[in-house]
Amino acid sequence: MSEHELVQLLPKDEHNQQLEANVHPPVWTNPTPAGRYNLVVIGAGTAGLVSAAGAAGLGARVALIERELMGGDCLNVGCVPSKGVIRAARVAASVRDAKPFGVNVPEGTEVDFGKAMERMRRLRAKISPNDSADRFKDLGIDVFFGQGAFVDDNTITVTRADGSVSQLQFKKAVIAAGARASAPPIPGLDSVEYLTNENLFSLTELPKRFGIIGSGPIGSEMAQSFARFGSEVFLFERSEHILPREDSDAAAVVQKQFEHDGIKLMFNSQDMQISRSQDNKICVTVTQNGEKSDTIVDQLLVAVGRAPNTDGLNLEAVNVKFDRTGVEVNDNLQTSNPRIFAAGDVCSKYKFTHAADFQARIVIQNALFAMGPFGKKKASDLIIPWATYTSPEIAHVGMYEHDAKEAGVEIDTYLQEFSDVDRAILEGQDDGFVKVHTKKGTDQIVGATIVAENAGDMISEITVAMNNGLGLSKIGGTIHPYPTQAEAIRKLGDQYSRTRLTPFIKSMFKKWLSWTR
């Protein structure tokens, strides 16, 4: 098997061929190692790419190792393709729901799933030059394809599929190998061909009946998208509602939309078993509230479970501690070996592209420029927002109410429903809210959740405020364009200001105004 056959990009159309040519060129000659590197980075996902590019841009000699696809999950099987699919599904839903806006869509209008997926592949390929081997080579980085493995505190080898080996000497190293889909131990699962995010985006035909295990972000986003394309979707979840890790009020708003989209919500699914049905389809057997049932589906997506990519790295040789959750790091993202750092999904509980990006920036500083304890940055200082791209979206930053309770932080909570925001009403997107938690008695923001069609964009205003110590009153005093959905955030500032108008202060105002009449 030649090395490039390890890369599974299907179908083999012009778009995937262009993608492969960028992120794992079929014909690539690893460079001759250039003496001792300031930094050797294992893994060319977001954390690895940012670490390598940032260090090289500051004058470091850098080597970058990737065994599969540059760009990692985000470009190839995660953020980028999923958002392409979600966008097409949102258009399908807009067409379906156009009648109240005075747009009459002819009966029989259908979604061309194959075209929607082809569009996603075309746009993914268009974006891929940003993460390409040639681009990083042009940045002065030595790009090596193959399996990276530590030999000792100074050496990493890169082994290609043809058996050729390169030996790299390093002063500091970064483990940025990411994580992969890992299916839970469901009886019978191995007896069927199931999907994960790693092969979901290779589909070219829409499953008529589509089963999805897990209603976390990936499961929920894809359940809604495929339902809007026209699949009959069965979403299996062990708990009593979707998105169990999110604010329950926020999840309830999205769940209402799921019901409108026709998703079959299979809550309290226990004792799951998978088997092949008589007609060669997939049978999902679950027990719900004491009753056992079978559901037959054409395709099954397993959207639970992630495993860190620590295999093959030979971490034992350099005394880097790790377990099934990933590589152990301290607050400076330093492993148990002080010369080796880690960033991104391989070590972080925050498995987001943007988190990996900013962790990589910490690694650059701490690995190359910190002097002993001086000049070090801490991962705990990062304020990390996130979003789930359902319709409506859910975005969050900082503490949830239960986090504050567990930490012993007393809070005040301010809530603004979009049903009282003009732009949301006019858009027909008024099922949602902005919820902000402040430290009790102050306007210091400690957490926020937004449920809105563009919540992922809106949360940044609150993140900026938290990151720069700006309180809710400052947001309330900032002019927002009218009408926008972000006006909901400003309204919360007004809510806070009204709490300061105590009966005593109000009486003083009244006296002052009577004196000045």
C-alpha cells in the first residue's frame, strides 16, 4: 500500500483530489532534516499548524509532522464540512417554511442531497490551501508526512509507509496529534457498518431512515440537517432531553425546533443493542421506560466518544504521562517531560478549534520565550466560548448556574427573551433568549448563554467584555445599531442599571426634581 492510500477522501471526485493534493500530496518528498530544530510539532491540525506557523514567523527553525491529513478534523471531517452541510439544510428549511413570508413554493420541491454534498466538498477544497503542505513549506517549515515517534529527549523519528525513516533532533517539541472518533461498547455495533464524523461526509445518497446515537453537538447538528434534507431521523439519547451538557432552558428551545423538523426523539434509550436486520439494514434495539423496541434504519451515525491520538508516539520513551483521556499537561501546557508540550484535543477538555488555536499560542510563548518561571502564560487564563450550530444555535461562555453553585459563587441572573426584541420578531426568529450571570450585587459577568439563529456570532461581545473586565453596565451603555438581535444583550445592561435604582435613590431623584421644577 502506498502512503497516500491511507488517506480516505471519498468520493474520488475533482474536489477531493484537490483537497488531497493540498493536505496530503500523493507525491511528496520529505525534506532532509535541517540540524537541530527549535521546535518539532507532531500533528498538523489547528494546534499544530498554529504552533508551527507562529514559531516559524518569529524566527524559529521548525519541523511539522503529519501522518494523515493536514488541517486535522476541523478542515477534513469536522467544522468545515459540517457547516457546509448545515448551511444547505438551513436553506432547505427556509424554503419549506417560506409560506408565512408570502413566498409560495411549488409542491414537490425536493432537496438534491448529492448536490448539497458536492457543494460542501467544493468549498472544503477551496478553503484547504490555507492548511496545505505547500503553504507551510513556503513559511520556511520542514513538513514531514509519516508516523512521528519519540526516541529520546532529543530525537523524533518519522516513518513513512514505505519504511523510510527521517530522524529529527529537537530542543522543544509539541504534541498536537488531536483526537479521533471512538465508538462506545454497544453490543453488536461491530457487526454493522456504521458512520462517525470521519466518514459521514463521504455520503452521496440521502439515507431514507437515519439513526443517530448521541444528542451532543455533532449528533444534534446532523440530526437536524438530515431531517431537513428529508431523512426520517431517529435520535437516540440516554437522558431526558437533547444537549444534556447545555443550559436546560436553552436545550428546550432547540428541542422544540427539532420536533417541528420531524425528528423522532428517542429519549431514555437504555440497554442499546445493534444488529443486522433481515433486509440487510441496521436494527437498533433500546429499552425506554421499561419497554423494549426495535428501530430499523438505513444508516447509523455514532456521535458519542472521542479518543486521543497517543498511539504510535512512543510517549513512554520520554516519560510523558498520558491515559485514555489524553496527554497530561500542567497549566502552562507542559507535559511531565519539561521539554515537551501539548495542545489541542490530545490534551484538552475543550475540544474546539478555537481553543486549540489559543492553546498553541501559549505553547509558543512558554516553549520558546519563557525564562524559567518568567514570561509563562497559563491555559486557565483563557476564556473560551463555544457554540452548537443547530437552528437556533446555542452559544455559551463562562459559568453555567450549576458551575457557580459548585464553586460557591453567588450570582444574579439576567434574562432577555427574543420575543421582546424587534429584529428577532421581524425575522421570525423570536424563540430564544440571552441569559447572563453576574457576580451577586455587581455587574461582573461570570457566564452567559445565548439561544438565537446567530448565537455563535453574538457570544463574542460578551466574551470580549469578560476578557477585558467590562461589566454588564458597560454593555448597556454601548450604542447598538437598531434593529439588531444583539440589542438583546444591550437590554440586559439596562436591566442591571434598573436594579441600582433603589427606593432610596428613587426618592432622592424625586426630591431633586421637585426642587428644580
